[in-house]
Amino acid sequence: MNILAWIVLGLIAGAIAKMIYPGQQGGNIISTILLGIVGAFIGGSIYTLLTTGTLALTSAGFSIGGLIVSVIGAIICLWLYYTFTRRAY
């Protein structure tokens, strides 16, 4: 997939994940795109692991299924970020 498609998929997936994930997420459009791109890689890798049984760093394709996998990956990425950066008072 070319870089422009990754940016578009990342923007869409990151924005949807931020709408779905509870709480207030800060960040600008660049962080939303990066969240979606990382989510595409996380979701694509998990999908490949579940379907083929091998762990490989792959990206989700630019399709409806790829968007769904990317959104799930972006939600996982948000959850991991807020889990590890939570401050103990």
C-alpha cells in the first residue's frame, strides 16, 4: 500500500478510534494519523496471527475490512498507551 493510502487510512481509523474510545484524548491531526497507522499495523499483525498462525508485521489493506481491523488496532493502541502512562497518585 502506498504512503498516501496509509495516511488516509490512518486518519480515518484514528478518528473513529478516538470517537469510540471513552474519555478525552488530546492531540492534533498528525497524532490521529499516526495513531491510525500504528493501529493498522497492530490490527493487521493480529489478524495475520489469528488467520495464519504466524506472527508477521503486516498492515491492513485499504478496504472496509482493513478499516475495521485498523480501528480495532488503534483502540488497542490507545488502551495500551493509557494503561502504561496512567499516573499513580
